[in-house]
Amino acid sequence: MNVGAAGTFVVRRPGSRAKFRAALMRRLPFEAEVVICDARDLMRLELENPFGTEPLRAEVVRFVSILSKNGPIRASTPITLPPEGDWLVRVLGSKDQFVFGEYRRHMKTIGHLGQIDRLFGAPATTRNWNTIATVVRILRDRRRTSADSRTRRLKR
């Protein structure tokens, strides 16, 4: 299932990561870095809510960058980009392959988000926290649907 417009997919029973990645790469008509994470890790992240209960200002967007692997570098957080002047990106923390923070809506923000790869030593893809919440909602709905269908089969 495709979620949003940025190539975010929820794949049910993809098999091994290596086989799924290879099959996906064969079908893409362009070079791409494929980042994969497990449903249980996303669901745990959403449950832990790395942003707490702090209210969000209108011009600020919460994000999660998902690293393609746990990189050899673990940047010390929080990180403010640019380091001088008004911030555009704030990296608040990281856990396993997830880096989370917030950014301001500005033309130069994308360049600063691109620095996460270098800071954490692995290619990353960044998604709005709302997209992550939508993916988790889809995962929960699918699990509920699967559990309901198993229950119906057992009752027959």
C-alpha cells in the first residue's frame, strides 16, 4: 500500500529483506536508496512518542528520518542546523535506525535535512511525523483485520 506521495509503502509479508529489496530495485526505472524498517519498530516508536506532549507551533513540522542501517556514527543530540543564527532543523534525538526532530518550513530546510546522512553515517529518508502516524494506523488496522479473520476461522 502506497502512503503519501514520497514512495512510502506498507508491504504485507515481504519475505526476506534482501529478496524484497532486490525485487523492488529491479522494478525501479532509476537508481534509488531503499530504506526498510520493521512494523514493530515503527509501532514502538509511535507508542514511545519521542516528541512528548509539547504543543507544536504552526510553522514547525515534526519529522522522523529512517536510516538505511544503524550507521557507525552516533551524533550527539540535540543538533541545531544551521549551527549559527535562526535554526531551520533541530535533531532532538535518535534511537536505533530512527532520527527524530523538527524543522521550520523554509526554502533552505531541505539542504539541512540532507545533512542527517552525514551526521549519522548512513543514507536516510525523512518523513513527516503525520506520515509515520498514518503508517502506524494502517499497520494497526491490518493487524486487527487479520486477527478478526483468524477468529472467524476458529469459530467456524
